[in-house]
Amino acid sequence: MDDLTEASNHIHTLRAQIAATETQLGTLKLQLQQAEHPSLPPTTEPLSPPQTGIPAEWTNATLPALQENVQRDIAQRLRQERGLEDAPTIQAASQRRRWPLATHEYSRYGRQLIMPEIGLRGQLHLKNARVLIVGLGGLGCPAAAYLAGAGVGTLGLVDGDTVEESNLHRQLAHATARVGWNKAESAKAYLSSLNGNVRYDVYKCHLRPESAVEYFGDYDVVLDCTDHPTSRYLISDACVLAGKPLVSASALKTEGQLIVLNNPPAPPGDATGGPCYRCIFPKPPPAASVLSCGEGGILGPVVGVMGVLQALEAIKIITAAKPMATDDPVKPTMLMFSAYSNPQFRSVRMRARRAGCAICSSEATLTAQSLTSGSLDYVAFCGAQASVDIVAPEQRVSATTFSRLPMGDNGVLIDVRDETQFGICALRESVNVPWTGSAERWVQSARDVGVDFEDGRQMFTVCRFGNDSQLAARAITETLPSTINGASAKNVRVKHIEGGFEAWRKEVDPTWPDY
Amino acid sequence: MEKTANPITLQVEFTTDTKGQPSNVAFLTTWLCDHLMKDPRKEMFVLEGSVRPGVLVLINDADWELEGEEKYELQSGDEIVFVSTLHGG
């Protein structure tokens, strides 16, 4: 009696397993069908009578199997369907072709494969996708790592810069041993060890207007991981002309911004397309307001977060169940991240395409010809930041000359860097009065910390690169006389140290921290 | 009013503008420039009479271009954010 019950249970369990396995197979087959023929509606109607509960396309394969000896057949069939090498027959060979991914790919991508957002269809889309990453710095490194990890078929890596030691705290695809390497090459070395199934196309150069549209034409999605408005306008323009969606991010200090542009990538003049960079920012910012990470600083995880989010948006675009419907209005948003604010994330609604946009509207004045001919000068458009050159020659002193001057009672050195930089390294007996942009306020701040401009001593100003020190020197000569009773400008003696502490390190003290 | 690069959050209370101008975003911008901005480099905020390129103005979490830009009439409780565009990477 017990034996009979046990046998009955065993049969029941096996039947349940068969049913479950076949349902799963049916779903996978359906996903494959949709992946191979995305335009076809999914097959939901069985072609033969539905009594079996088995998808129609599987009826021929599974019904005969069910009619055979269940206990013997199931194990064999499951082995074949796993594509085992020892599966013996021609039938087995055809079974192997049934699996669109290689055996190791199922295990490598399994954790994302089982998510409905990805599934087999999404994984195949990733495998067939070609993504171009422009810039392999703080954004590009994490973005490339996650896209390689996810199994994107081809990653294009564009960068003309070389790896520097100051990159390594945030650009984690590079390595101490690869300082001096081209960044695209270095990233490829890292990415290849992460996932050798991905094809990496390396472009060891800066993106150029003449070739950008052609490059972009070979890819499905472009990531802007660069660090300057010049390249941001160029990449956006080329994406519009090549018809590619653009995932754009930026970061500085403790903040980051992310926006997906030209998505969907409708042709210029088609208002159903997503806005481009020029729609959002028709005019470039003044060059003086553009701060690089080298000037303003950057916290590694901040730019890392933004790069990871770029990879996420790219994966969403690639694996989207259907192309964005053109009758749905575009609802672009910009994600803003601020590490020390509460809340840290803010999603902001942005405008659609701009009616008069220079590149993506029906009134566009820029064309592929403008780019390929090289007539469009992005550097001139964004303006180059002129170095400060405002003090008279007699108010300049080289670092070398300064190092030989007796100080103490004879002179006062005012260091105009901010407090944080002053705290890293400073010359003995220098006074820290950070430059804040206002001559009057700066002079007052100096007085507040005890600087006596009227005691006849020679004043020196110094900063990191020799720009702000000129502004401070001018503040002293121009602001001070009007505030001193009876004193003339001649009584105020001030010089700035040319080239700042960078020159100091190169000319005088090689151990001076190069931060 | 909030500026997220070095966040400064201010609660600003306006009554009707004395000169009969509407209390819109243009008015707010000028008012901030004249009364609160300590940095003399006004061109870092306002250029040619409007907020300079590279500064996004957000009205209640929307780009001001969706809300009528500087003509938008301030309502009680509105949150206006001025944020610099970032370019680093």
C-alpha cells in the first residue's frame, strides 16, 4: 500500500515537473521568437487544439515525448535540451541550436536573465548591441564596466588621453601599473579580464567633428562620458545626425547630473524625437564658469554613481520591450544628484525638442556637412578660457627669484588659495586669505587677519597656478589707495608669484605636493 | 531659493511689488542679484538681463521653460532652484 502511494506520488511529482519545465521552455521559445522577429505580435493563439496546455510551437516536439515511456524519456530529453555534448543523435544537434546563448552565458548572465525586465529577449538584445563610450574617465570607467559585465556585444572605447596617477582614485578601470597608457587601451585591458566575451573597439584619439557622425553610425547607443562643453555639444550634434540615443552625464565636486537625450532619436525636424543637448542648453556657458575636476575637485563615488546610472539607462534603452512609441509624448527628465543634500536625488522635468534648435529642428542650420567639413568650430563656440594676465611686469616675480628673497621682517606672503588647499601644504609664515572674487571684501578679510598693508613691507601674493594671485595683487594696488588716508599707490608694494605653487614645485621644491 | 552647488536655501517672502511690476521669476532674479548676491561677479548669475547660459532654473522641479520662463508669476510656496550645469567627468 505504501509502495503504491509512493509510486503514485513519484508519478505525480514527475508530471508536475514536466508541466513546469514545458511551460518554462514555451516562455523561452516565445521570447526567442519575439527577439528574432520583434515586429511580429507574440504568438498567443495555439495553432492546434489547446487541450494539452502546451504552446502550439512545442506541440510537435513534446506530444510524442509524452506518449513514450515517461520515466525513461524525460531524463534523456532534458539532457538533450541542455545541449550536453554526449547527446547522441542528429535530433540532439538540432536541439543544441535551439539555445541562442552559449552554455556559459546562461550562467554568467543568469542573475539578470531571470528578471522580467531582461529575460532571454533582453539578453539577446544586449548581445547584439553596440555601445560607444566617449571618454574613459570617472564616468566612462564604471559605465564601461557595467555594460561589459551585462554582456553588451560590442563596446567602442574612445579616449585620446593617458592615464595619470591623479585619475586612479575614481577611474577604477585603470591601474597603477598602467599610468602613462592611453585610457581606451587601459580600459580595454581591465574590461577584457572582466568579460572576454565582449568585443572591444579601441579608438585612441579625441572625437573629431569630421569623423564623429561616421563613428556613431556604427553604434546603437552613445554615452557622453567627457568633461567639457565642447565635446558635449559635438557628441549631441553627431547623435542627432546619426540618429542615435545619447546617455549624457556629468559630475563635479559632490554633484552629478544625468539626462537621456535624442530618445527616441527621430530625424531633425520631427518633434516626436527627444530633445538634444542644444535644446536644453542652446547657448554655452561662459568659459570662465566652466570648472574641471582638476580645478574644482571630484569625489570618486559621486562620479561613479553617475557612470553606473549611465550604464543602467543604456541597458534600459537596449532591452526596451518595444521601441518608444512615437505617439507617446516625450517626457524627458534630468536626474540631479547631490551627495551632501537631502534628498540626494532630484528628478526634474525637462523641455521637449526646441522649435528653433540649431541641429534637431526643422529650422536646423547645422548639418552633417557642417561637421564633416570641419567648418563648425566647437572650441570657438564654447570659448576658450583665457589665462589671467592683468598685472604689470614689475609686479611679477618668478618662483626662483622669490625663493632667494629674504623674508621675515622684509616681506609678507599672502596665500590666496582656499583653506582646504592651504591646509594641504603652505609656506612657513605665509598668511592665508582666500580669494573670493570681490576686491573690497578680500582686502577687508586680509585686514581682519592682521595684514597691515601700510607698514611699508613688500607684499607677495601666491596661489595654485598664478591666476587668482594676480587678481589679489590688483585688488591691493587698485582698492587700497582709496581706502588709506593720504597713501598713494606707490606706497603699496605688491608682487605676485608667476605660475603659483606649480612653478614653485617645478623650479624650487620638487617635493612640493602635486595635488 | 536654493543653489545646489554649495547649497544655499532661503525662504523669501514677497508682498506685492511696490513698483507695480509682477512678482515673477525675472523680478526674483533681479532682486536676488541686488540684495543677496555678495560675489561681485554678477555675470556668473545674470547676463544681458537674464539668468546666464549654464544656469538651470527649476520651478517646482520643472525646467522653467515648461512654466513660462521668467514671466512665471510666483505663487506662495513655490520652490525655485538655480543650479549650475556641470561639465566634469
